[in-house]
Amino acid sequence: MAKAKIAYVCTECGAEFNKWQGQCGECGAWNTLSEIVLESAGATAKAPAAARRSGWAGAVEPPKITALKDVRHSEHARVSTGIGEFDRVLGGGLVEGAVVLVGGDPGIGKSTLLLQALAKMAAQLPVLYVTGEESLAQVAGRAVRLDLPLEGLNALSETGIEQILQHASVARPKLIVADSVQTLWSESLTAAPGSVSQVRESAARLVRYAKETGTAVFLVGHVTKEGGIAGPRVLEHMVDAVLYFEGDGGSRFRILRAFKNRFGAVNELGVFAMGEKGLKEVANPSAIFLSGGSTHQPGSCVMVTREGTRPLLVEVQALVDSSPLSNPRRVAVGLEQNRLAMLLAVLHRHGGVLVGDQDVFVNVVGGIRVQETAADLPVLLAVLSSLRDQPLAEKTIAFGEVGLSGEIRPVPNGEERLREAATHGFKRAIVSKANAPKSGAVKGMEVIAVERLAEAIEAA
Ligand code: TYD
Ligand code: MG
């Protein structure tokens, strides 16, 4: 057998290198390069000649130069998953031949969601659930417990990618779920199952199969807190869409978010609640991230974020406490840590409020992660409120980006956010001047328009 070719991939960003090095040349992360064995010479020879020439495994016809206007195309055919929130995140349903990676912490509900979707889709097309983690009895038991229709729900307990593809080429499902991609392995590699090489190779085979046959594939991938052992990260470049399932253990709400989507918008959110009978859609999630009644407390501020295409009311909590450490702690849960450090510097420099000797903890209620800069102002107001041990005025919301020179900048769709807050009974809003609607545009909402951080602090 020819000598296996070796390459190195970064488990953080997925970049590939010929030689090992301590730092990834792409993303700068240290010690993230992991050895992978490229497909052995024997296995490559099986790929169609044209595919080998083009370097793209999915090519079926020999490639030639074509004028784009002559290319026959059609809108992507989509199939509904039968779950509205899931369809929303996919960009309006599942596209034929698409490969979708669903990542998330163990136990968050990935298997549950996909089994529920599969049971609904089985009524429209042939499906196959490949389980490498749970036994067939466990999968069947769960389907029964969730009251799912078992009609057409086919499963295969197998982890060898060659066997899986062989079964698939006979049964010809139009949709395959591989749960999980970390359990898959290929005979063509000597690396251990679960290693980056095996995960990558197995996923690549499935992607090729999907493109050649028009079969849609869901890959389930576990991610650790650090971003992933044998990582889904290295798969992100190969697949058409990457969805992450988030939520904290204490809350029953789960958020499905698109990080990459060739067939739809990114950052679209789907919201679910985990219950007795599996995951239920939350079609109108605007107020579920409030802690309920306790928002009139020191250290709490309600913000209106707009992740995806819907406004959401989200509570931000802060705790500021004098620190015994010479290097006080800054901890952000549900927000970016560096952003918090930057905001605290702005608070000092332009608000005249020093928290240098204090530990600062900030938490976004409900396990949702807020990526929008609209959270800046509410975070600072919550910090300030905790520091002074005084709640903000009752029924107050805030949103706005805070600039490095202490200015409060507007965020998109200000009026829509204000209206959403008003429908949930909020009476007062602290926002950027440019987000303030013309007089009285939002009924029942007193809008306090501010231009500088100092004004916002005064208003609070
Ligand atoms: P699971 O789908 O197995 O998670 P993953 O595949 O992401 O590892 O979900 C497991 C969790 O969900 C488990 O802790 C129990 C909980 N759960 C419910 O609360 N209700 C249910 O109906 C089901 C099926 C699971
Ligand atoms: Mg699972």
C-alpha cells in the first residue's frame, strides 16, 4: 500500500497545513494543529476520473467552461421539517442534497430534535436514522415515549462509513441523520475512531454521497465548551450549513442558531422548550428570557435584542462586588468577555465610574447568547445598578451600542424594538438619540434619548 499522506488541520479554524507548527498560521491559536491522514492511494482511485481531475469530489460530468446564462438552474427544492422553528433556522426548510451540521453540548437535545423532525419528514420521503451512540432499542424507546409516528422511520446501528454508504445506496433514503459524526470511522484510515482524521474523512464521504445523490444529510456533532474535541470546527468548511443548539442546563429553553447557511440567513434563531414530550416550538418567544417578576432588582436591566429577524426581550444581570484579588475578575456569561472589559473601560473613562477594584459578573438570563452590540448600554446600566445597589426605574428597557469615545450609537430597527417592549408593558426606554422615534410614535412608551454615556447614567 502506498504511504499514507499526512496533513495537519487546526481544530479551531479548520485551516490545513503540510507541516506541523506550534501556532496556526491562519487564526493564531496555539497547539491546535492535529495530524490527519489523508485518504490512502487505494481509496482515491475509486473516485470517478472526472472528480479526481476537477479536485471536487461531487463532479459527475467532466468540467468545462460554461456561460452562466446557459446554466440551467432552479430555486432550491425545499422540504419542510414539520417543525416551524427548525425550518426558519434552515432558511425555509431543508434543501435537497444539503449537508447540515447540528452542533451542541452533550445532552442539550440534538438527538431529540432530529428524531422528532425525522418522524415528521418520514411521511413525505424515505429517511434513515444512523445511530452510533445509542442502541436501536434506545432510539425506538425514545420515539415511542415522544409519541412519534413510527411509520417509515428506519434506523441503522452502525459506525463504519463504508457500511453506512452501502446500506444507503441500497435503501436510497432522501434524508440521512448521522448521530453522531464523532462515532463514524473509515476502514481506509488507521487512525482511531473519534480522531480528527476519522471524523473528517467520514464527513467528507457523506458530503460526497450527498452531492452525488441529492440526499440531504444531518450530521450531529458534540462540541465541548472549548469549541470541540475532534472538532465539528474542522467540519464547518465542508458542510452547507452549521447550526448550533444552545441553552443552559437550568433552563428548559433551547435556542437553535444558524452560524453558516448557504441557503438562508445566518444568525436566525429558533426557540424550543424541552418538556415531557421532547422539544416544543416556542413560536412567540419575545418575553421568555425575562426572569419573571424579579427584573426590578439592583443589577438587572432588560434589553431588546434582535437576533435573527425577531425582537427578543432579554434580561441582563450584573453583580459587582469588592474583590479580594489584585487582578479582579471579569466574567461574562452569554456575552463576549472582551466586550465586557472594553465596556468597563469606557464606563471609567467617559462615565467617571471606576470598577477597577471590583469583581464584575454579567449574566444573560435563560442561556441565550447575545452577539449584538445593542447589549452594550444595558450591560453598563446593569453594572451601574449593581454597584450602586439601586434598581433601575420600574418597567425600563434599554438598548444601544457604546462607542469607545463614550457615545451611544443607534442600532437597527429601533422603533420595532420599542413597540415590542411596549406590548409587554414596558413604559420607559433609554436609547440612542437616533433610535428615538418622532414624537409619540410608540404609544405608552416614554423614550429617553441620549447621546453620551454620561447622559444615560444620569437618566438611569
Ligand atoms: P438528547 O437529545 O439525548 O441530547 P443530545 O443528543 O444533544 O446529547 O437529550 C437528552 C436530554 O434531554 C436529557 O437530559 C433528557 C432530556 N429530555 C427531556 O427532558 N424530555 C424528553 O422528552 C427527552 C427525549 C429528553
Ligand atoms: Mg444524542
